[in-house]
Amino acid sequence: PPRSTLFPYTTLFRSLGNFNTFQQANHVLNGQYRYNNVEWYFLDSWKVNRKLTIEVGMRFYIVQPQYDQVLQTSSFNPGMFTGSGTAVLYQKTAAGLALNPLTGQTAPAAFIGALVAGTGTLTNGLYTNGIAQAGKNYPQGLIDNRGIQWAPRLGFAYNILPKTVIRGGGGVFYDRFEGNPVFDQLGNPPGTSQPTIYYGNIETAASTPGVFFPASLHGFDKQGQVPTTYNYNLGIQQELPFRLLLDMAYVGSVTNHNIYTMNVNGLPFGSAWLPQNQDPSKTPKFDGTTTNNTNLFRPYIGYGDINMYDFGANANYNAFQVSLNRRLAANFQLGVAYTWSKAMSIDSAYGDGLNPISFKKANYGPVSFDHTHIAVINYIYNVPKLAKPGTFLNNVVGRAALNNWVLSGITTFESGYPTTIGYSINNVSSLNLFTTGSSSFGPRVVIQGDPTQGGGSTYQFINSAVFHPAQVGSMGFDSGARNIREPGWSNWDISVFKEFPFWKEGTKFQLRLEMFNAWNHAEFNGFNTTINFASIAPNAAITNLSKYIGGTQQFGFGALNSVRSPRIIELAAKFYF
């Protein structure tokens, strides 16, 4: 049948151009970002005596804040938010309609939580209370330039014994933070306007005043900082028999002034349960299920989430590193390296949302890319020639088949990455509102016991019995950050080369066989980290375990569910001239 028969109302709707909701930005901004780094240094090497050498240096940095050349960016600054310029929002009536509290007039329910026209501080028609614009009595990069940064360096080498050297050193290093936080400032008011128009026609949309809802913002701490790393190390190198070199070292670093994200306009803990924040059209239950529109009781009325970038995160790395290397001799080269380390931080990336009560208590832990143990073996073996002069194999066929083979490879053993367990509860639509009383900040699963004891199988990699739901009133301190490890893994990459030398030295034809994950064994790298509890009870049952251990799902909570790549084989031919 024709389309009009199947969709008569859709066709009529399209021909008339009527709509229920319409949104369109007034224009699209394109950032023109610029920055300059200026660095200079001096270095002096001082040979104190035949055994001791000292190197001293100083590096200077000027790290200009990144900025938009045409000054389109802006930043929220809490110190510029004034009560006199606060916007007024449409409230909700007992009948479920929107109410203008200034005039008492009602509007459709879709207006609930929207800004009442003409209220608050406006710039270009947009609400801008607390907004600082680049270049308008404000730094063009939205943060202050920190000027010259001083970075001293010191290193030494002491030949304590004829075949033993002690080396050490340290220094200060600066680097700019990545550009994404700067790019985020482009979408702040008053740059782009995107009102919502209800129940209109496409022909009159351009001339119809829209409704503005609280916008989500980004902001910078105006004082700014330059991320600073203090590196230091102390090691010993020992030459051993059989052309072996042993290198052992302690390596450490501390990084300060890392950038982090904090939602300064998140709902306070417990605010969803307060009587004044209940939906007037519902019978209040004070459990998060009857909470009013959340924009109506944020700390900064008129805005949604405000993610502020600050420079107070820190990180540290401590490692024992040992390597044993045999230089190529007698057709064999070998290298073995082992690192035992710990990398800890407030956040693993600048976008990690931090706990507003105490992020150092709630968020400090292993970074998401931390490996406690890493061991790597590399080798090259020039297989001895079997078709030697004086043997019956020394002929064209024998030399082609049995000589000039090379075997090489890299074998890696690593412990797993840290990860976090998430959870939900049956019949609870908003875990945050129900447990913490804030839609902005969530609870963490409670861990009572060692998750690594009692697990280890494909369908129960960790011990599921130690996990429990957080109780009502949680503030996110129920367990540590990133405190569960994914599976460790081992990998073998092996290469076999066969060379056919020509009459001219250095000219040859080479056949290459390269195998990644040569043994093609499963390298598990993840497991199901989401729990579903039957209820909020402290000992609530887990309802999504694998069916192989009494649950109902194929790969339920705790089951291994992802692997790295299978074996990959690469064949190649190469000429050397």
C-alpha cells in the first residue's frame, strides 16, 4: 500500500510542519586554539675524579595557558556568582503544572525547571551569572600564567669497583595539561544559545521565543597551576661473567598540581530526602522516588552540573626495576626485565569525577593503568649453520635449507589492571537518589573479605560472597577506589627468519614468519564487574551470577567475559640491497 495509507497522520504532520519539541543552536563555534612553550637550560658535567662524575643542570619553562585566539571561551567562577543575579525557575504545582512563582501563572508541565524569562543575569539572552569571558577583564586562557618555572636537575655516576657502577639522580619536570578541558569551555554561555520551543510550527520557529533550561557548565580554577613531576632514582650496575650486565634500581616520582574534575553544583548528600524537595504532586516517601526536579534545589540555581577543573590532584610511582642483559655473542642475545611497582593517584584521568566531601579519602588508589608485576623476556638466536664446509650437507640444497635461520621473540607476563565494581538493586530506579540522596554522587559496593580467595574459575573469577550493597546514607566511602584486579596475562610473540644471502655482502633475501600470541591461548583481560542485588539488605543475594555456579546468566557477575586478540600470523618477504 502507499505510504499515506500506512502513515496518514505522519504525512499530515510533516506537511503541516507542526512539532511538539524543537531545539536548534543559533550557531556553531569553532575554536582557534593557540599556546607557546618557551624553554631554555644550562648543564655542566664535572668529573670530580676518575671514579666520580656529577652532572648539574637547570631548565626553565614558560608554559603559556592554552587559549582561543578569537576569545570565544568562558569559564564559571564561583566567586563571581551573585545572589542578586540569580535566575528564577518554573516550579511544580500539586496538579503537575509549571508555575511562574513571580506571577502565579501556570504553564505546561514541560516548563518545570526552566528559567523564567527576564530573570537573572543575561548576556546575549543567556543566563551568565558567575560566567567569566576570556579577554574581558579575565585571562585569555581563563587561568593565570604562572610565569617562569624553575627545574633543577642532578645526577651522578660512581665507579665503586672496577666492574660496578652506582648511578643516581633526580629532577623537576613541568608539562602542560591536555587540551580537552580548554576545549570544553567553548560550549559555555554566552557562546551558544539553544532554546527549546514547544508545540509550534517550523515556519514560525525562528521568530518564536524559546524556553531556556539550566545549562551544564565547565570552569577553571583561575589561579591555575602547571603539573609538576619530581623524578628520582638510585641504581647499581654490575658486569657479570658470560657477557652479562645486571642493572638494579629504585625509581620513583611524585606529581603535583594534576588537573581533576569536581562537580560543584551537584546535589548535596541527602538533599533528595528533604521535605522541601519533594514533588508536590505526589505523596512524599522521602526515599528518592518522589524527589522534585533536581534543578530546583542545586547550590547554584539556574545551572545544571558545573564541572570545575582544579589543580589539586597528585600521584606517585614507586618501583624496583631489575634487568639482566646478554649482549649478542656466540649467536645468542638475551634480555630479561622485571618491574615490581605501584602507581597511586587521586584520579586516573582528568575527567574522573571526585567525591566532594573528601576526594583524597574516597578517590586515592591504584591508577587504572597500574601493573604490580611486569616481566619481559626478549631473545635473538642465530641458529648455528648445519651445512658447514667439510660435511656432506655442504651443497646448494643443504645450505639453502639448513643455514641462516634466526629465531627471536618477546615473552611478557603482567598482572591485571585495577578496576571498580558497580552494582544495581532490583526495583530501584535511581541507586544514587535511593542510597546517597543525591543524583550527582553515588555509593560504592561494600567489600567484606578478600575477593581473590575462593574465586579463580572461568565463571567465578572473584569471590562474589564478599560483596554487599551500601546502606542508605552512604557518602561514597564504602570501599576504596579501583581496588579489584582484572586477570593477569602472559603472551608469546615469536618470529622465525630465513635468509638467503647473495654474492654481494649485505645483499640478501629474507622470508619472515611472525606469530603474535604464538600458542593461541586465551588471554583473558576482563570479567563482568556489575552486580545486581535482590534488595538493599546488607546480606542481599546476588541475582545475576553465572548459571554454571547456580545463577541464571551465561556470563554473570564475576565471570571472565573478554579476551585479547587470538593468534595472528604474518608472512612477509624482504629484499636487502
